[in-house]
Amino acid sequence: MNYTAISMCNDESSKVCTTTTTDSEPVDENPLFWPLQVGSMTLNHRVVLAPMTRCRAIGGVPQDAHVEHYMQRATPGGLLITEANAVAPEGYGFAHTPGIFTEEQVNAWRKVVDAVHVKGCYIYCQIWHVGRASHKYHQPNGAAPVSPTSIGIQTPFLFRLSGGKMVPFSEPRALATHEIPPILQQFKQAAKNAIAAGFDGVELHAAHGYLLDQFLKDGINDRKDEYGGSLENRCRFLFDIVTAITAEIGSQRTSVRISPIIDHIGATDSNPVALGVHLARNLSRFNLAYLHVTEPRFHAQGVSDTQLNCKIFRDQYEGVFMCTGGYTREEGMKAIRTGYTDLISYGRLFLANPDLPSRFYFDLELNEYDRSTFYTHDPYVGYIDYPQATTTTFDKGVPLTNDGRFCLAKPIPAIQVENV
């Protein structure tokens, strides 16, 4: 049996090349580098860049630093997911986060996408509306944030203003029933804009206590109309948006992120397992590119519980399944090898190690991340200045690029092309 294999390299000038290997050559022993078909994408590895808010988009528009940031993390056949993009001015919750609802924003993101595509990498645009997780400081005309409820996020949760001052979240205004369909249209248009910018697809952010998660969780959603009450009603808005987006851009370019068990910023539910099962079963019918689930082990301080515990959602979902939540290299290998998940998105490790796939492939030492630079708005420090592995740091006897960086050059079996 012969296979097409892909040579992977973190060199901007490199091309994805194909070779042939046979059954006598073993499949790579590291499951993170088993290839996978995801929607219309053929991935060479399963180390995905997780979406991370970084607050570097001055005025809501991606900058030149964004081009460099994402290009640094691009590898042939890899998948990057952008930081969340507001679908409308009312969708903002944090200073200097990007949007995807104006022509200027679309054009700016196109530069990022083009740079990533030059390296043979795929990139998805995450879209969101933060709902009540905002402050009137960031809302048009200083209006109250909108939400399915008028109940605000209670302390000890605090909101960070652009100057760094921590204040309580603003009290939200409950959306009237007739105001909900226009927000659906904003999500649909944002998805259309993302495709116009050249993105390979979109990830709908329905997790972590933001607007769509606020509709899903009965600890927040106290509505009495068709969007509240029963499990079916609370999921209605999300499913309606997914229906609209898949009709607009296609199911194979659409994905969803959920966090049924996560209670971030007060997003609690009386039966989170039932919610997650309902979401997994019903999202299966859309034939999405993937379903992205935040593990219960996720913690704001980076604490990792090694007990894998999202299997119930994986078992209920028919399609490509992605997990996130503080995975190490070894935990990721185990999760893929055992079939617990298909893909793993890495956040802080990828933030601090722009060449994370290379480091995982060759089992190299990792840079440590600097939490103090996560949201500083600095276009360089903590954003594009993390070093890549070089011969001055490691001596593994592995292939290098022309500038001395490590290169993923070992052929990795990919697609079966013929039977002999």
C-alpha cells in the first residue's frame, strides 16, 4: 500500500512537497502528527492554535503585528483559529479586540489570511458577541450591554477597562424578542465577511459565558419567550444561527465552540451534562467541520486536571471533535491515541512557542509564557517576540531552516493514494 506523504517545514519560503512511503515505513509514533481530514481541509498535524483574546487590535482593526503573529505560528497543513471577532459594535467587551463587520476590518484580516496561506496553513475566524460580559464604556453611546437577561455578572468577577482599572461589569439590558433575529443576521454577515477576507472557515463562539452561552445556560437565561425555559428553547438561538451560517457559507466551513460544564463569569447551568449532550447530538446533524469543546479541566490560572472527562460529549457527537484545556504534549498524545479527541487546541503554550508543532515533534524544551503581557496592547512584547528554537538553544541533530530554526522535515504519512 502506498501513501502520499507531506514534508513540513517552518520556513516561509518552503513549499509543501509530496513523497511516497510504503507499509515498511511506520506511521509517525506521535499521534499529534497523524494527518486528518477536517471539513475541506487536509491537516498534517493536530496541534491547533486556540483562539485567544490578546487586545492588540487598535480601534478594532488588526494591525501589522497580527500578520507577523499568525504567520509565526503557521505550518504547512496546520490550523490556526483567530482571536474572537465582534460581529457588531454592540458585540465588543474588551479594549482593542478585533471585529469583522466593517470593510476596513475585512481588508486588514485579508492581509493576515494571505500571509498564513503562503505558508500552506489553514486559518479559521472565530466570531462572537459578548452579551452582558461588557461595560458601557465599550458600548455605542454608552448604552447598557444586551443579554437574554437583565441580571448582571456578579462579583467577584470584574471588568478590565482599557487603562487596566478593574471595575464591576455594567448591568445588562434584556433583549426584547424582536431584537434577537437581527443579531442572528449580524452573525450571518460576519461569517460571510470572513469568507470574503479569505478565511477557510469560521468558528462560532458559543462558550465561556458570552452571549450565546448566556442563552444556553439556565443559570443566566430567565426568559419566558421561545428563547428561554426548556432546554430546546435555550438552544434555539444557537441552532438558528448555525442554520443561517451553514446555509450562507457551507457546513464544511462552519464550526462551533461550546463549554457546557464551564461556569466562567457566572455561566452556570443546573444540568450541564444534559446541556452538553443535547448540543452534541443536535450539532451533529449540521455536518460541521468540527465541534470545539472546552474541558472541565480548563482554569483561568492554567491549572490542569489530568483526568479526561469530556468523553460523554465525544460519544454523542458524530464528526471531528476538538478539545482544549491546558493540555501538555504528553496528554495530547494520549488523548489522540486513545480516540478521546481528534484535535487539540493549545493556547498559552502556542502563545509562548510560535513553533510549537516543531517543538512537540522533536520533544524540545518549551518557552514559558509571561502572563503580564497577555493583554497589554503592546504590538511587540509578549506578542511577536517569543523566540523560536535554534541550534544555540538545542542540539537534537534535526533539520534546520536557512536561518537556523528547527524544521519539520520528516515525511509524515498522509493520504492513501493506491492499493497494491
